[in-house]
Amino acid sequence: MNNNTTTQDQFHDSSEQDQKAISNKRYIPLLLINYTCLFVGSVSSSLLSKYYFNHKGTNRWVSTWVQSAGFPLLFLPIFLPYYLFKCTQRKPFSRFTPGILILSIFIGLMLGLNNLLFSWGNSYLPVSTSSLLLSSQLVFNLILSVIIVKQRITFMNLNCVILLTLSSILLALGSSHDRPHDLTRAKYFIGFMATIGAGLLFALYLPIMEMVYKKVYCYAMVMEMQLVMEISATALASVGMALDGGFAEMKRESGEVFDKGEGVYWATVLANLVTWQLCFMGTAGMVFLTCSLTGGICMTALLGMNVLGGVLVYGEDFGGVKAVSTVMCGWGFCSYVYGMYVNNKQLDDDHMQISHATNAPPIEMAQVVTPPSSDPHLRV
């Protein structure tokens, strides 16, 4: 009996060491892949959503629906590794408990409301203005991260949050001159407040996700949760579309309203489906692999790219206020990244000194930056 127990323990230790080695090898590439998805998805989806409204698309429920209706794309990262590539022994949705299912549905409904507020804001405001306004979510993200996940406040993250928040305030003070000529003050105010509301909801969404991900033991489960959340958000948007005319309205809009023709209309819808899934998949991965505050800061840094995209693609005004706001946004992000680099380098040097003092093999950087978890060996 004791021999069997010893053998099982040795096998468990060996498997855990193997999994740890795999985790260290996969962590950095997985992090880069997720940030690439976040980068491409965030910039492209924002520009495509504005393209829809610029060419007489009017249904905000359609814009909300496309943000989550691309959820079938998530079947690829969930099922292909097990059934096609044979690179994992875990079956999809293994250990996916009823509690995780309920949490995913609830968060998905919250995400659906966030999508609606974003659509309202994006329909009225220029891309550059709405992007910079969304950066205001970062200060709320920091506060809620401290409350919900006990995020430690440092000079590095506080400096970044202050700079990014000041950039949003600066934009707000001069935003009245940025209103399109055919847009009333009331509609501009609605767009302004809807965008701020979307930022606040997203600031709550990120630390809640970090808290939930502490109960998740692998990246595949993150994608499975994301699938359930997107289905819930799509259900909410579908109810809104049904009350507002349903999918028949999309067909009418594509043929009679959208001024670029029916083919371009459906291509825009399809492109939105893909880019929004990339954006949300990248966001979920960043929060899982790092933390909610880092995910929020990375997203806020991409808002500067959205500002430049709005200027380059749609010829939006880029006066002194937006220029200074963009510089402050970039400055805050760069200071945060540099602070992370210094901290990680210090950790690496400390581990090297300990290794030399004890004649132990040096700890690789990938081990130092493993995701926060009670069992980080199983998270990738």
C-alpha cells in the first residue's frame, strides 16, 4: 500500500514538474499572442463600429449584437487543442462547475450592457473622443482592484493612473469644439455619458474577472468562460434587437439605408464579429495571465492608437487638446511598462544571487512572471 502511494506521489511530482516546464515555455508566447489579439481587435473594432454609423447605419442594437455574436469563433481555441492537435489531455469543459457557469452568465449580461453603452457612445462621438474618454475607466479600475482583489498601490501604477486620468479630463474640458455640426448638444451629452458609463462598467468587469480566474486552473477554462459570457451577452442583445424590429431590420438597413451597398454592409458586420472576439479574447487572456490592472492599462494604451486611427482613417480633428492628451496617455503607459521592467529585472537579479549563494540552478525569468494563482503550474 505504501509502495503504491509512493509511486503515485512520484508520478504526481513528475507530472507537475513537466507541467511547470511547459507553463514556463508557453507563458510569454501566450502573453504576446493575447496582446496581439487585443491590439488588432481593439483598434479594428472601434474603427469598424464608427464606419457602420458613418455610412447611415442607425441601429445601435445591431452594433451591440455584433460585439458578442461572433462567439462560435471561440470553439476553435476550446476544441481544436484536444480533438485535432492532441496537445492537451484535458477535455473541454472538464471541471466546469455550476458555480462557474452561473458566474459566467451573470458577467456576460453585465458585458452585454457595457456593449450597449459603448454602441450609444460610439454612434454620437468621434472615435478619437470616445477612445480618450474610455481611458477614464483606469482610475476606477485601480480603486475597484484594491477593493475586490487587494491590488497593492505603488508609485508606478498610481503615476500611470493619474496621467491617464488627467488626459481624459483635459479632453473633456475642450471637447465641446469637437462636436459634429449635425449633432445636437443633447445627443452629444448622451454619447459622452454613455461612454463614461461603459468605462465604469468595464472597470468593474476586469477585477471581477481576476477574482473569478483565481478559481480557474488553465487557459482553456478562460476561453470556456468567455464563450458562456459571450452567449449571455448575445442573448441580451438579441432581445433588444427583437424589441427594436428584429433581424428583419438588419435586412432592410443593408438594402435601403446603408449607403455603401448590401455587400459592404454584411462585410462590415462580419468583420465586426471577428475583431470584437479578438478584442475580448485578448482582454480575458491578459487578465488571466497578468492581473486586472495590467489588462486595463494595456487597453488604455491602445486607446491612443484608436485616436490616431480615427485621425488617419476618418480625418478627424487632431488639435492641441488631443495631441497633449495622447502624449500623456503614452507617457503614463510607458512609465508603467518601464516600472514593470525594473521590478522584474530586480526580481531576476535577486533570484540569481540566491542561486549563486546556494549553488542552485538559476530561476528563469518565465518562472518569475508566472500568473498570480494558488497553483500557477496549471494555469497555461
